[in-house]
Amino acid sequence: MTTGLSTSEGLAGIGDSPERLRKTTQPRTEASCLAQPLSELADAARSSAADSVDMIPLSDGLAARRFPFVNIALIVANFAVWLFYELPHLQSSIFHASFYPCSVNGSCHAPEPWGVSWITSMFLHGSWGHILGNMIFLVVFGKNVEDAFGHLRYLVFYFAGGLVATLTQTAMTLFFGTALESRVPNLGASGAIAAVLGAYFVLYPSTKVFGLLGIWPVRVSAWFFLGFWFLYQLFEANFGLFGSRANGGGVAFFAHVGGFVFGAFVAKLLTDAGRVTPQQNREPLGAFT
């Protein structure tokens, strides 16, 4: 992990800058909080998944042992929703299919019940930059998590991660945010993808991640790259969840923190139980393996 929108996985992708998010979290009048114009989202929506770490991951150099059917299907589904559902009527699509924290405690009437919208919102994005940023991370890190988990378990894990991320965001918004912030629509896949990153951090810590730091090719260990990414989320979520008004208004980074912790916990639990078997790291096979 939003129209005017601060995001649970937010309009921002998995690593958006607080400056972009800050623009999306200003208080609105109650009459407009469930249907805000998208024009002011432009800057936030353009940010990519690599903004917060200044490195765009391109490969982990580790070929999956089996074809990642589920990961590919999730990517195709995200693009299909973006192209065929959102683009023709972006504002109304976001309004109707996003998740609203206020719908959980009944303080507002959302277009869809929260038990449905937490799923639909996972496939929504606010711009090309938003969806491309999220999908880059899912392409690079998802395939080997699926390889270790198995197809069905990975699919269940992905949706469970999205749910936990959404609930984490919702809890912080309802307990520490304002009534207006709880009416801001949430959308994006980055909460579920954060769970994938947490699992990868546990399963493949010594894998080398190849990417671009600006225009410079670099290769760093997964534990360093993902560890730094997670610490950044903690920092932006107000130093480990001490409040809900971190730079972006407290509504973009809590989903990332919750998703990542959930993913790491599940991966550790399944690994210790012998239910998940990550492959041994091999020499990097190339930038786009």
C-alpha cells in the first residue's frame, strides 16, 4: 500500500517520499472527504516504489525453481484493473472501490462494505508511476517467495498480508488520526507487497539485489536493502509507531510496517516448522533474472 488521498498502501507506492504524501493528507470538510478531486494527487501518484531508498531494484539474481504462476497472475490482475477499470473513469473508480477506515467503526457509509473493499483496494492504483513502482518490487521479490511457499500458500499469504497491512493502517488512523483522516480513501498493493518483502528478508537475506542508484548500477545484500527500507518505514511512521502523524499524516507507512512484520513473522514460523524451503543462493545470473 488516495483520492486527495493519503494511503493505506497509499497512492504512493511501496517507497514514496513524505513530501509527496504530505500533499495528500490535508484536512477536508466532511462533505468532501469521501469524494475529493484527483488533481492534487498528481505529484504523489507519480512517485515510484524506489523513491524512499533511492535505489530501483531490478533483479535478485536468483532464478526460481518453478514458474511463478501466482505472482505473474497478481501482476496481470493489477494491470488489468488499472487499464480497464480505473483509467476510463479514474476518480469514480477510486471513490467506489477504495477502502475507508471510517467504514470499520461505522462512522461513515462507504460505497462498499469494508469486508469487500479491503480486497478491491489492493488492486487499485493512482497513476502509472504508482503501479509501475509497486509492480517492480513484486516482480523482483515475489517470484522466489512464491518458489519457497508454493503456489497456493503464496496466494493466501499475499492476501493475508494485504489484510494485516490494511488493519494496521486502519487501527492507527482510527485511534490516533482525526475523523476526517479516517474518511480518506485508501488504495494500493504496497501493503501486501510489504509482506512479500518481509518474507524475502527472512528467506533470502544474503541474496544480492542488483539495481540502479540514480544512473549507477549497484549490487547490495537483500538484508541491507530491505532492512534499510523497513527502517525508513519505521522512521516515517513516527519512530516505531509512537503516533499517527508521521510526515505523510500517518497513513502511508503504517501499512508497510504492518505488512513487513507480518511477512517476516510468517516466513520465520513456516521455516522453523519445515513447511517452507527456500533455495540455496547461487551466483547472480544477470540483471533481469
